[in-house]
Amino acid sequence: MSELLSEAALDQLFRTARTFNAWLPKEVSDAQLHQLYELAKFGPTSANSSPTRLVFVKSKEAKDKLAPFLSEGNRAKTLAAPVTAIVATDYAFYEKLPQLFPHADARSWFVGNQPLIDTTAFRNGTLQGAYVIMAARALGLDCGPMSGFDNAGVDATFFAGSTVKSNFLVNIGYGDASRDLFPRSPRLAFDEACRIA
Amino acid sequence: MSELLSEAALDQLFRTARTFNAWLPKEVSDAQLHQLYELAKFGPTSANSSPTRLVFVKSKEAKDKLAPFLSEGNRAKTLAAPVTAIVATDYAFYEKLPQLFPHADARSWFVGNQPLIDTTAFRNGTLQGAYVIMAARALGLDCGPMSGFDNAGVDATFFAGSTVKSNFLVNIGYGDASRDLFPRSPRLAFDEACRIA
């Protein structure tokens, strides 16, 4: 049976973790990006559909391609981040179900049912995006997620001719708490957001 | 600066965590559900919009109300789980932005823009659902998330007359690994799901 994680781990994952807007000049290695995926991939998805696709934008060339599609307020911090993950979703995820869910014909649950495809793709692609954020924090990295950008432009540039569409962006690196870190915004109290029935 | 969590913590959160279908006869206390929310609430959302609403279905009466809307394959395990969280989304989340994002008039970004409201609600409501799963695991609890149920029926029963709609369900308790635990399904390899650009 599992135990409560340490207070330090709970802080790192949730309580003191913050959305960073400035980054220390410290590289995130390709090996760390592999480690990140090798954790995040295990988070649960519906029928193990695993629709998220990730582009880790790291080179100057790729950052320059991304730049025109960032909103004004997100551009400088994103270009300065060691890595920007494009969290995207493959809307033809069901074509991989024979591989990912081999014990049933799960592909047939989706083919021809576009509303179910769209909902499953968006919901599970987003769940996996959250697992990416949590995995980065578990590895000691900081995140800055954003949804303010030109999705169609990013899709045409990074996913042309495919069934993959961008969902949101996550800057990844080592946050610089001395710059552009806003005070923590308030959260809803338990009774405002939850009830026990 | 944060450090890599311990191998045991990475296992508990990701690598050995599983979707459980059977539960040990061990209660989840109301205090644990409060602890869970007090962690999950800190996960990042767009403009701190925090649209997720949670109903922790725990009593026999509330389980009986939920039962008719569960798919056949999900019913018995859900009725047996110590708690079933209805992860729901408030589509009028923007009405709380003056409280949640006090430093700008974020409410005005949404009012009258229904596509932006719908996308923001679904994306961020789902992100917070993933934070609930990760927070439960961090507390030593196990999860069994599901999207196979009658959303409209659940909404009419638990959220009538409100702007809240169900997203997915998460059974929460202490998993019984000796019963109904399927072999781990394969995940996509790094190169199938990711690229470094």
C-alpha cells in the first residue's frame, strides 16, 4: 500500500509550485525530456488512448518558427525558456488502439462517431498535458503553461498534413523566482468548489 | 531549486500507479478528501479560472442516485468504491474571476464569447481533474477514472438548475491488487509520441 508523500514532495508538486515567467540560464537536457515522457506516459487515459503528442521546442530555429504565433504577453518569456512543449492531440488516436488496447476492438468504438472522437481526444489529450506538468515538477523542473497563442498557425507550422492539433503550451526550465513571479492568486475554498454527498 | 523526487515517489505517482477496479474495505475519510482538494487546487489553470467542481459521492443514498447512470461495466466497481468523485465543470466559471484573478478584468475576456468559454472550461476543468488524480496518488490513495456514463443523467441529478456539467468520474480508495487488476497496457514509445525540435 502506498504512503503519503513527504511534505517536501507535496510542496514541490502542488503547494509551493508556481507558474514561472522567468528562467535561470540552465539547460534542460534531451535526457530530461525523455525522463519526463517516461513518467507522464503512465498517467491514465480512457481506453489507454494516449492521444497526446509533444513537440519539445528547444532550438533557436524552432523557437523562431513558434514566435509569430505567441500572444504578445507570452512571447518574450517563451523565447527565453529552455524548452517550450507544444502539447498537442492526435485526433486519429483511435488508429493506435489495436496497439494500445490490444484486448478489445476499441478502435470500433470510435470510428464514425466524430463527437465521441473529439471529446475523447480533447479530454484525454488534456489529462496527459497535466501529467506532463506534474512529471516536470516531479523531476525538479518548473513549468509555465499557456493557452494564449494562435493554434491554427502552430498547427500549420508544426503539424501540417497530419491529424495532430495543438492544445496548449508549457514552458519548461528552472524558474527564476527573483523576476516576474506574481503573488499566488487565491483559490476557491473547499466549500466553494466541492461537496461530500 | 527543486530536486528530483525519490524513486519511490516517482513509482507511486506514475510508474507503478494503476487504474484499480477492486477496492480494499478501508474507508476514505472526509478529512482525506479535504486534504486532496487542498493539494489539487494549486495546479495551474488558465487565468486561475479553476472551473472544476467536485462531488465526492460517498453515502449509500448518493451512490444509489449515481448508479442508474453508470455503464454496465463500471457499475459494480463504482458502487463498491469508498468514494466516487464526480469531476464536473462550471461553465459560468468566469463569474468567479474577479475573486480568482483580481489584478485584471479577466471576466470581460470571456463574457459573450461562448466558444472561448466552452474551450477554456473543458480544457481547464480536465486539467484540474488530472490534478485530482495526482493528488490522490500523492496522498497514498488509488484511483479508477472513467468516462463511460450518462453525463446528462448525472447532471440532471446532481447539478440541476446550475451551470455545472459532469466531465468524468474517479473512484477513489485503496486498490485491491489481488482482484480485477489487468496487466498494464503498452504505452507509446518516446519517438511515437514526441519529438525534440
